[in-house]
Amino acid sequence: MLTGQKSLYELFAHYDEERLLRILTVERAMYRPEALTAAENILTERGVELPLIPFGMPEPPAAQATAPARPTRPYQLIDAVFDILLVCLVCWAAVKLWTWTMVSPEWGGWSQFAFWLLAPQLLGSAVALRQQWRTKKWWD
């Protein structure tokens, strides 16, 4: 038994069965795996039957792995077609935005402000659309 586990074991040895069962069930997500193991060992030594942990019970924070929502799939021909169409659409929209804002003389300095405000939003929307396409995450 490791030093950290031994101190946890000594700490949990003073707890009653009800408190240890609550640690293993309701408060499970708040404890490290070492603490859960120590609580299980103490209850086993006392002859208390351990509850079956339901599948919906959250895991301890150390055991939870942060994984991406969905992995991207291999790059295929349809992805290349989508990327080409998206680039063409963004170029067309940027030209239209340029002619709408920069070329019109009646706006003065506000036209440059409008272009530099809207152009990054156009590119950001295109990037977000491509990410959704690659992960096939449309309605999440």
C-alpha cells in the first residue's frame, strides 16, 4: 500500500458504513480513484456488501478523459469538392463585400470600417462551416 493510500485508509477507517457507501455512490465524482479504492477495501474488511455501481454514475475527475466530440474521418474526394466550393463562395462573397463597401464613395470612412468589420466574420463563418462538414456535426 502506498503512503497516500495508507493515509486515506486510516482516514476512512474512522468513517461509518453509511458515509463510506455515500462516498462510493452519490459522492463518487468528488473523490480520486485511490480514495474510492480505500473506501471499498474498508467496507470489504467490515463485511459490508458493496453496491453495484450503475452505468450512469459519474466517474471520478481523474478517470474522465477529455476526448473530442467526434473524430474527423479520412479526407475524401467529396471533402475536396466541398473545400473548393467553399473557397469559391468565400472569394465571391469577399469581392461582393469589397464592391459594396469600399467602392461606394457616399459612405466615406465608414465603408472601410464596415469592410474590416464584416470580412473577419465572413472568414470565421467559412471556417466554422468547414469544421462542421469535417466532423459531420450538424445538429449537435
